Amino acid sequence: MSRVLQLAAWSLAAFLSVGVAVVSYRYVPQVGPLSEGVMANLFARPWLAVHAAGAATALLAGPFQFLPAVRRRLPRLHRWLGRIYATSCIVGGAAGFGLAFGTTAGPVAGLGFALLGPLWIYVTAQGWMTARDRRFDEHRRWMIRSFALTFAAVTLRLYLPLGVMAGLTFEQIYVATAWISWIPNLLVAELYLRRGAPRLQPA
């Protein structure tokens, strides 16, 4: 992938991530327009606010960790953003796992979200530990996988209107997005890594 395409892809991902994060923060104080389906979750209180805070913060911090200028010129900022990102993923993933068991969309949707939570925590923890061990190429690979799962918050919101346009009911769309919001993301990340993503210099 050329540098121009990489920059374009990063810019789009960052724009969408920041946009979804800002909108999602409303679920922390739970003010403004809130989805009835989301608020109907049996464990929405208190875990929805915890999940929203963690996931939104990860969406805000994540894209900027992939900027070479941040890694090379501002290594302390990169490390601190990394800690914030990883902590947010772990908190958001743990709360999301709990919310999966309270969804009113049924067991198929619940299973999809329940699998996402621990997997998100695992790949992020691997990224954190490899960074601490200064195994930076492994760290890069794990964090690409981690952000692919973080980005599920964005792809979920992209699929919802597409499903409506396709004539599906909200319930049908939501069950599908419990799986397609994150599995294709992870597959794309793995394909990118297998095709030889450029090596990054240590931060």
C-alpha cells in the first residue's frame, strides 16, 4: 500500500473513530438521545457507562498510536497514550462481556458480543506485554489486531443503516452486527499482517 493510500485510510479511520467516540460518550452520563434497545440491556446500569467510557477513550487514543511522528518524535506521549488505550480496552472489554449477557437481542447476539470482550482484552494485553518486553515488532502486530477489534464500535454503526436500507428489521441487523462488526475487521488485520505490513521502528 502506498503512503498516500495509507494516509487516506488512516485519516478515514481516525475521523470515524473520533466521531463515534464523541457521540458515544453520551452514554456515560446517559443524557441526550439514547437507543431504547441499548438501554433495555439488563445490565445497562452500571456497566453501560463503564463500557462506553472505556471503548470511546480507546477509539480516541488508538488512531494516533499508529502515527510514525508520534512514535519517533514523541515517545513519551506514545507510551502514555498506549497505557491509556490499553487500560481503556481492558475496561471496555470487561464491561462489554458483562453487557453481552444482558442483551435483549437474544442468545446469538449475546454470544457474538461475549466472544468479542475477552478476545479484545487478550490481544490488547499481549500488545501491552510485548511492549514492556521491548519486542516491538510483535507489539505492533498485536496492537493492529487490538485496534481492529476496537474499530468494531465504528463498523457496527456503519452496518446498522446499511441493514435498514436492505430491508432488515433492527433486531435482525443487531444480531448480525454482533458478529460482522468485529470478525471481518480481524480478518482484514490478519490479511494485512500476512502480506507483510511494514516493520515499525522501536518507540
